[in-house]
Amino acid sequence: MATRRSKMEGQAESLANISRTRRAQLVAEFEGELGIDHKARARQAYEEKRWRIIKTIIVWTIAVMFFAIACQKLWLMGQNVDRPFSDLNPTHDLFGE
């Protein structure tokens, strides 16, 4: 005996068989009818991604600068001792007298 399929299963299969481009076209038409602007949404997504990249670059630049300053301070502290690790005084060397 043949089993009956529900209409929902038939619709799901038909949607699954639609190509990505056609699905995107249908979504664009539907959103166009709703008044959603694709160019504005794409531009907003681009600006968000761009701002995230800029923030990442700023944070990494600051982190590298602090690391370079710390390395240079440690190197200078090491140059000022007669015997290595004999008279290190980090608070004096970092903040002066």
C-alpha cells in the first residue's frame, strides 16, 4: 500500500531542491516586498566587519608596544648590573629614584 505524504513534507522537499541562487532570488524578492534594502544591509555588515578589524589592529598594536617597552626596560635593567641577578631592584629601575 502506498503511504500518503503530508503537504509539509512535499513543501520541504521542494524547498530543498531549489538551488541556492534561486533561493536567494526568492528571498530577495520577498524582502524587497517587505521594504528591506539589501545594499544597506550589506553595507552595514561590511562596516561592522571593518570596524571589528580596526579595533583588533588597535588592540594588538597597543599590546605589542607595551611588550616592546617591557622588553627594553628589562634589557636596560640587565645592562646596569655588575653580576647577573645580583642587585636587581625593579621598582628603582622602573620608577627612578
